[in-house]
Amino acid sequence: MKTMSFVSNLSMPLIILLIIIYGLKEKSMVFDNFIEGAKEGLKIIFNILPTLVGLFVAIGALRSSRYFRFYYKYYWSNVK
């Protein structure tokens, strides 16, 4: 378990370091590429966000209406 914890703690800094080394090797502007990618990521998040909010609200409405409890109680009792 200690080995897995060590590997998981080391993995993220190692990935970041490898990305920086690769960017320097290819002689690209690492920080500028990072900022450009972050801007594109924010655009994607803002496009997906309304859908995610709608899904969370729909799931919350189904949970508060106890539909899932009804579904499992009556559907799965007849299947078995």
C-alpha cells in the first residue's frame, strides 16, 4: 500500500515535469501553450455547464420524488 501511495503522490509532479521538458526540447513556448489550452478548456466548460446543471437538477428532482425507490421496489421485485 505504501508503494501505491508513493507512486500516486509522485505521478502528477512527474507528468508536469515531463510536459515542461518536452516543451523545452521542442523549443515551444510552454507557458503560452498552457494559457491557450486553458482558454479553450474554459470555453468547453461554459458550453457543457448548462447541460450538467440540467442533469443534476433532474436527478435531484427524481431523488426527491422517490421515483428511484418506487422503481427498484416494484421493478426488481418482479424480475427476481
